[in-house]
Amino acid sequence: MTEQHIPDPNGSDGSKMTARPASKENRSKELLVPRLLASLISLSFVGLGIMAILTQHYYGRTTKLGSAEVSLDGGPAIAMGFCTVFFGLFPLALWFPARRPALMWVVACFSAAGVAFYISVRCGSA
């Protein structure tokens, strides 16, 4: 009988395994589930923000039992709604094919959310 040599997948037995970079098709298939989950999270946040904009009431989650009470009304609620929408859009950066546009998207979303939050705080204290 001849004995067959099975190489160690970690390469510790001296066999050299060639590491191939992942192709774009494989990478997009691997990221499909995280992209879809991030899209659902994004849709939830955008929906909450649009609800706050349309109703002009921002509902905070402040009680132990999870019920909501109105935290902001009018202009501050609208600004906080926009903040929530912009914050909710940043997970969509996973759909960009390259890193640089994705980072620019995240920076733009967080910057816009920060400005909207600042406006919300300024309108609320005036």
C-alpha cells in the first residue's frame, strides 16, 4: 500500500498553500447577508426619522417598561427626525464597491446627522 500525504490546511507541515485574493464575486456573495441586515436596520431608522418629521413629535424611549413619551415637539422634533434619517442612512455604505466612497458616505451621513442634532438642541433650548 502507498501512503498518501494530506497537507495541513494551516500550512504547518511545510506544504505551501497559495493564498489567492478573493474575487469581487466571492466578496459580494459573502457580504450579501450583512448588507441585507444593514439595509433593514437602515430602513428602520429612516422610518422612525420620517415618522418624527411627519408627526412633528419625537418619541423618546425613557421608561422601564419600554413605553414611549414625547420628548420633542415642533421644530426640534423635525430636526431630530432628520438626524435620525441621516444616522439611519450610514449602514448603506456596505453596498459601495470600494472603501473610499463608502468612507465618504459615512462621513457625510454623520456630519449631516451632527448638524441636524445641533439644530435640534439649539431649537429646543431657545
